[in-house]
Amino acid sequence: MNTSELQSKQQLQEERTPIQWAEQACEALMAKFEPEQLPPDRFHYHQGVFLSGMEKCWRQTGKDQYFDYIKCWVDSQILADGSIKKYNPDELDDIQPGVLLFNLFEQTGDERYKQALHTLVPLLKSWRTNPSGGFWHKGHCPNQMWLDGLYMAGPIAVQFGKTFGDSEYFDMMAYQAILMSKHTKDPGTGLMYHGWDETKEASWADPETGLAPEFWGRAIGWYPVALLEMFEHLPEDHKDKAELTVILQDLLAALPKYQDPVSGLWYQVVDKGDRPDNWLESSCTALYVHAIAKAVRFGYLDESYLEYAWKGYQGVIDTLKFDENGRVIIGQICIGTGIGDYAHYIARPTSENDLHGAGAFILMCTEMNLAKQAD
């Protein structure tokens, strides 16, 4: 990149507001995919997190093209009788995009959306669990709890409970969140391990604790993002709200010490930034920024934490590139991963403008736009 191109990029980065960056990301993905073509070819959280970000962008801008795009994808998945065309009913990842159905039902009154919610969420009442009652992440991962799972099931279940008057879901998901924290939180760092297998049978499980071996960036991000989404619908006087609040505060307070002081980003394996082969990852950074800023907005963290959020936000913005059409390219996104050892996480490929990376970016930008407005 020559000097004039670099100056032009820096000027763009300085001039655009967070909500403009969110729109840029939405539009880059809209240009890349017709809504019906969003991968993979099933009802899945990759689309769900991206479109959840887009829904927040729609709420702040009121632009119909975002609502229409979301509705078009959902309508490609929900059949005339309210059944879901293709999903895995034993994977938490395929429950998550149901969060999009609440707003569509509210806006349109179309009973298909309500029917689909009543297909998805009650599955949790008979979900397979480990001996302590913790949800299996997937049917082929017996007894394994992954941090990601709280994002996949927590917000949709709690919102379902509030919307349709079933308080069992409040207790259910609070229990899952507390159980996860109890077994995955490391007292030394304050971070949470990627997963826990109570039976210790998984190949990655520590033979004594059943814990995953590492603190993977994005998994740690999903957990507080999920709690904050749950708090939007959980009754303030719920018996577990105070405990969940402390869990949230402790985790978010642990993150700044692992933020790279130069770039503002966080690492793929969060606590090992001193390793030469570790690398800075944008989607975990975006999720941490979103969660920290939202926790400040809700009054769970002191406003001083916004310093770390803005530093992380700017760090992600500084990584952005543009294609020949001037569309934004979000890079340094881990493509996704199962649980493994340090070498496993470090060897994961990265992608550009993939759905969960773009979704995390949009979540970050919409929340930082609210932080900017509150200045």
C-alpha cells in the first residue's frame, strides 16, 4: 500500500462512525450472498449471529433493506406450516438462529414464526445432559459442555420464557450458565476454559478435571455476550440474577490484562500472548468489546472500562481492508474450531468476511455506536 492509499484508508477509518462501519459490514455480506444462499445450507448459528447483528443495525438505522434481508433468509428456512426445512435438533448451534423469529413475529404477526419457536425451544426441556444436568453441546459430543453453548441456547430460551410466559426457561438457563462458570472458570486468570466433560472421556479432557486445555478467544466471548442478552429478558428479581451478575463482572474484569497493549486486540489463545506463534484474532476482540461496552451501558461495569473497549474497537478497525469495489474486508477471523490443545488452536485457518466474524464485528459496532451516543 503506497503512502496516499494508506492516508486514504486512515482518513476513512477516522471519519466513519461505528454504525457506519456496521452498515459497511452488512452491505459487504449482502453483496456477497443473496439471503437464501447464506452458508451453510441449514438453520445454523453462522447465519444467526450475522443476522442478529444486522437486526441490531436495523433497530438503530430503521433501514428496511436490513429487515427485508433477515426476513428473506428466515423465510427460506421456515416452511408454510411453520416447520423448519433443515436443522439438527440435537445441536445447540441450530437452536440459536431462532432468536430472529421473535422480532419477525412481532413485526408481522405471521404465525409461522411462532410455530417455529415452539418447535425449537421446547427441545431444551428434554435435551441430553451430563450427570450434573449440563447440556451436551451436540449429540455426537456426549457430556461435553462448551462455552459457546450458552450463546446458542441462553438468549432464545430466556426470551421465549418471557414472551410466552414460561418461567421454567429462566431457571433452566441460569442453571446452565452457573454450572458452566463453576466448572470452567480458572481462579488464577479469571478466564474460562473452552469446555468441560464431566465424564472425562473426551480426547481433550483433563483426566482429573475434565477441562479443555486452553482458553480459546471466541468461546470466552460468546459467554458474556449470551449473559447480557439473557439479562434483557430475565426478571430483575430472579433468584440467580445476582450470582450471574458477579460471574459476568469477574470475567469481563479479567480480560483487560490480556489485551495486546500495542494493537488493542486479543489473542487466539487468550493468556499466551508471549508465544511467538500465537496470533491476534478479530472476532474474539469484537465480542469482548461488545460485552464490555454493553456491561457499562447496563451499569454492571464502571465507565472506566470503556477505555479497553475503545482500544479494542480501534484495533479491529485498524485491521480492515477494502476490495476493488471499496467494500470492507474483515480479516483475522478464526474459521471455527472444536476443542483441542494449544497447537490445535494456533493451526486453525483464518478467513475474511465469514458470517460469525462479520456478525461479531457488527455486534461490536452497534454497541460502540450506543457508547458514542452516550458520550
